[in-house]
Amino acid sequence: MSAPPRNVSPELPAARLYAIADLDMLGPSLPVAVETMAAAGVGWIQLRAKGMTGRDLAELAAVCRARLVAFPDTHLWLDDRVDVAAVVPGIAGVHVGDRDLPPEAARRVLGPGMWIGQSTHDRAAVERAAVDPAVDVIAVGPVFPTTSKANPDPVVGLDLVRWARSVTDKPLVAIGGIDATRLASVLAAGADLAVVLSAVCRGNVGENCRRLLAAMEDGS
């Protein structure tokens, strides 16, 4: 799986599910969980390892990439760490937030061969991301209350997802408190993909993926 071409909108995966593999929840089993997600049919997987050193994260990302060799349609993203993404072959994209490198600076580091996702929490941020040529994917959230962050941003609800869809044609992903019972409403509001973290990482990852993907099909 090579890095995706640039200057075109990211190709969205067939399954409209974007899974975050969180080290705090998965621990040493994270690489196996990433492979399990891919085997279940998840096309976008984000590696999130808050507080890990650059060296250790690069090693972990390389191990995860090796696990995905058999799944060429699955793309691996990194959370926050533009520096690590720049040196690990085959990383598809980096997701940056308010406290990370601005997308324009991230693009200078990453070059033209990698996707950049940007977090947004209000209309002004959505508007900035919509016109920023360095941003490929816009994330809106938290849509629902979430327990996966110690200090989450205020809940934005489905209204911001609907509004964001009305002002941009860029791929739009919704994040925050999404589980099998909420997938249909998120996609109906206009999100291209629903981002899941706790709903996929807590418990049996394979069973979680199958349940989420089945719920997505039932609600489509």
C-alpha cells in the first residue's frame, strides 16, 4: 500500500466507517486490532497514541503498516504527529487539531503525497477548512458527548454536520460519541464517514467492527 496521490480528493472507502485505534484502550494488542479492523472491511484507520515519543510511535506505525500489507484498500492515518508521518513509508494521512501544526505548515513538511484532515468545532473553523487548499478532509465534532478525551470540546450536535455539508464538497467526517445506535443519524446528516473510537476499541474489536458495519448497512 503506497501513499495516495495528491491533487485529487481522497477516495472514500466503500464502508463509511473510520476507526481510531487508540493505544490507551488497546495497549500492546493495537497492531493486531488494526489488522482485525482491516480484515473486517474498515477502509480508514487512524493510529492515536497520545504522549508516545516520536521514535516509539514511528516503530508502532511501521508495525501497523506491515500488518496492512494484505489489505491494499485500507489506509492508515496518524493523529497529530506530522513529524512521524513524514518518515514512516505508506502513511496515507495525518489528522491535525487546533493545537497541532496548521495545515499549511503540515503540508510543507509532508509534501504533496499525503492527505491532511482538520478538526473543526464551530462554523468559523469549518469555513476556514473549507477554503484551505492544504485541508483534504474536514472533521466535525464532537457530535455527541464523548468519554475518549479528558477535556473534550463542547458538543456540536448534528446541526453543525448538516451545516458543514451545505458549505463544502470536501470529504466530511463526523466524530464524537458515535456508536452503532447513532451511525444512521450521522450519515443522514451529511457526513461521508462516521468516526468511531470507544465503540470499536472497547471489548472484542472484531465483533465491534461487524456490529458497526451491520448497523451502517441497516441504516443506509
